[in-house]
Amino acid sequence: MTAVAPGDTSLPAGVATPHLEMRGITKSFGTLLANDHVNLDVRDREIHAVVGENGAGKTTLMNILYGLIHPDEGEILIDGNPVRIRGPRDAIAAGIGMVHQHFQLVPVMSVAENVVLGQEPGGIRLDRAAAVRQVRDLSERFGLIVDPSARVETLPVGIQQRVELLKILYRGSRLLVFDEPTAVLTPQETDELFEILRGLVGGGKTVILITHKLNEVMAISERVTVLRQGRNAGVLATAHTSPPEIARAMVGREVLLRVERDEAHLGDERLRLEGVRADSDRGLQALAGIDLAVRSGEIVGIAGVSGNGQLELAEAIAGLRPITAGHIYLQGTDVGTQPAAARRANGLAYIPEDRHARGLVLPFEVKDNLILGSQSRPPFAVRGQRNSAAVDQRAEALVRQFDIRPPNPDAPASSLSGGNQQKVVVARELAEDPRVMVAAEPTRGLDVGATEFIHRELIQKRDEGLAILLISSELDEIFSLSDTIAVIYQGRIVEAMPSATADRERIGLLMAGGAAETALPTATQIAEAAAALGSSDVAGGSPHGEGVA
């Protein structure tokens, strides 16, 4: 490993002055010290990764750089010259642009209108022709081919990301900051983005990449700055390090990046969907006849680009979204018209995609979040009265078992990091000894340590006979955990296959709507694909996946 001591990012002799330097950046929020004298140097025309656990201070540092937060101490230099960044306008003037994880686009406006917004040619009266011409020229110059006249809401997410990039290039940004840029992209779109980034660097730009995916760090970056608990934990040369070494610097211990799992031992069918249809919140068809089956001791992974019906599928099974046609069988009982509470009572657990909106009541204490859904039943309530002793006993046991930090059941859930909030949700759902679990994006936005923990829990429960439907936009996670992989596209399962024989390139094409079979698989065919796994002599995880980092 090529590294320097924590807190020291001095450059070797002969290396030119960095394009960006952040020196001694310190920021506190009350008693929380988010950045503790953090240093960062990024060389000219470099792709530089910044990594760390949830709560390590990455987002705070980048928000300071872009002017969204003001530091308590420290200074920022561009090409050796101190700059004062009081807000995004100052950052843009200094040549800094940021592509956020959640796109900052106006869906009903055109590509050109989004790109020039705030700096419109023609002043108050937008010169649309000039805007289209300028955006077309810009897109061709940087190889970001997109139709300037297209309305943003009609574009796939990969093209929308190009629009975000064109926005900051239009403003003349030289230093480009990307926050989790591949979170919603297919593997092919990720490869295309990386080619674009390499082209931008070749054309004189400098890139900072914030990501949890260590395989991406290895593929695209030249150096890595690691943060741990708000401090520098080292600067690594990518060519001379490895994902396990980066993970160890992030967490301070050895981390298992690839989940270890034995051969699946399939049991009885626990969940079956036949011809399930459901509408989106906008009243449009989101599920177009889903056929699916999950057996005891099996993890069926749903691979797909976000927005192809995954959210509606999870909510339909959980009883949070009405179905318009079809049947949902839970342990042989048709629960398609039953409320969510009845499905939970019949053995269903649910890890929602959005832990804030669906999984937690953030102002509530941790101990109350750990009994949500069971708060009115014994032992937590007796004759309508809360049994505080039972609530406290459950909370103390789960906090200890799931290593929830800080280990304070009386703390509000809002005070926990994202990883520990997710542990609260997972702990609550598994504590009820379910027979079927729907796990939607169970590790979204989590660091390597929290991801490792949740993966271990899911595999352990699968080995104990739990039937798990895993919905994830992370293809590495799908390959690492799944026994059977089913690809969803535009509300349909277009193909299902045992993970041990699955081809990543084909799955990526299916996720993007290509290479789909003309005949869609039925629930019975999907079950047969899973059964083929049970009769194979393949042991251990898929050879294709490295696990989510």
C-alpha cells in the first residue's frame, strides 16, 4: 500500500502544486465533530476518490467545498491561491461544479432549458434557439450526446446524469465533484460514465468521486483519500492498493467484502405472485403481470434499474399498495386483498427502500422503533397498556445483538447514522421470526462495515429457512447474495436464472431493455430455475460477484 500517515497529505518532492487543497477543515454540529482538521489535495487532471464509512465526514467536506456549509476552521486553495467560498455561487465562480446523487433537474423542462437555467442566453426572455445551439455544441465537444430539445422526464436516468454534467460544464467548471454517480445506473451506463470521465480529464478537467463502491474506486481513480470518524486515515495510490486494504483503512479492521454462503437448501414455497398488476402513484401501470416464486431457504434477487416497478412490487407484497389484478400467495394463502397488518401476522417482514419514509419514525426513541408494528400486542402491551419493561428488554437485546451505535435505546432514531438506522429496521423485522422477507435496497447508501453486517444477517436467516425476496439496484449485491436472479424491466420479469450460471453482461442488457426473451417466464418456470440450483453441486457464492462495497 502506498500511503501517508493519517492527517498528512503532503506531496512527494517534484509533484506540482495541487489543483485543490483543503487544509485543516474543521466543522462541528453541536457536540458532533464531523470534520476534525481534515486535509485533502487533488492534483490537476486527476480522478481522486474520497471514501469512508457513513458518518466519516465525506459529505460535510464536499458540502464545505461547494459552499453549502461553512467550516469552523481551515482554508481552501485553488492552484495555490486561497479562495473564500460563502455559497454555491462562489464555488461556481471558482470553477467548482457538483453533480449530486439526486439529480437537480426540472422534469417538465427541456434539456437545453435545464442546462442554461440561471445563465440563460437572451436574459429575461430566453433565446431558446441559442440555448439549443449552445447545448448541442457543448454536448458534442465533450462527447455527451443528448437531444437538447428532449424533455428531461422522458429520458432514462443515464442520460439525465449527462444533463447534470452538461449543466456544470456550461458554467465553465474545471473541478467536477460526483456524489455516488452510479447509484442508479446499469453496468453498461457505468462503463459509459467512466469513459466520459476519462475523456473529461484528458480534456483538462479534474474529478473528485465520492462512492461506497470499492470496485469503482479501483477501476477509475488514481488516488484515494480515506476518512474515518471525521479524520484523515490515509491517502492511497490506487495502483498499489486493493479493496480489502481500502476497507481496512475505512473501518479500522478487516472487512469481508465478499459474502460467504453455502449451497442453498430449498424447502417449501413461501411466496408466489401470479399475474400481479399495480399502478404507480401517478395512476400509470407500474406492474404489468408479475409472476414470481420464492422458497424457504432461498434468496431471489430482483435486478433492475430503479423505476422499473421495484418499489411498487415491494409495496404490493407488503400490503402498502393495492393490486389491480392477479394473486399474491403467502404460505399458500391469497393475501392480495389483506391489509399490511394481516400479512405481518402471517409471517411477512419488510425492509423498505426508504428507511426514513417507511421504516422509522425518526423523532421516536430507538426502543420504540424496535417494536413498531407490534406495539399493541403482547408482550409490549397488556390489556391496552404499554409494558415498558418488555419494551426495554427487547431493545437492550437487539441493540446488543445488532451492534447498534450508540448503544442507547433511549436516543431518538434521528440521531443515528444511516447505517445504524438501517440496523434498527433490520433488527425489528428479523426479531419477529418471519417466514418471508421482502428486503428492498437493504444496504443503499451504507458503508462497507454496515453492508457486511446486514449481508451476514440475511445469509444466516436464509440458512435458517427464511424465504427472502431481495430487491436491489446494485448488481454486485444481487450476485453476491442471490440464489436465483430475476430481471425486472418496465414492470415485468423478463428472465430468471440461477445466479451460479448467470452472465453479468446479459443481465445488464436485460436491465436496459435489451436481449429480452419473447416469452416471459411464469412463476412455475422461476420456481423450476430455483429448484435447479438446489440439485446442483455448486457450493458457495457466485463466482461473478465481489460483493457490495
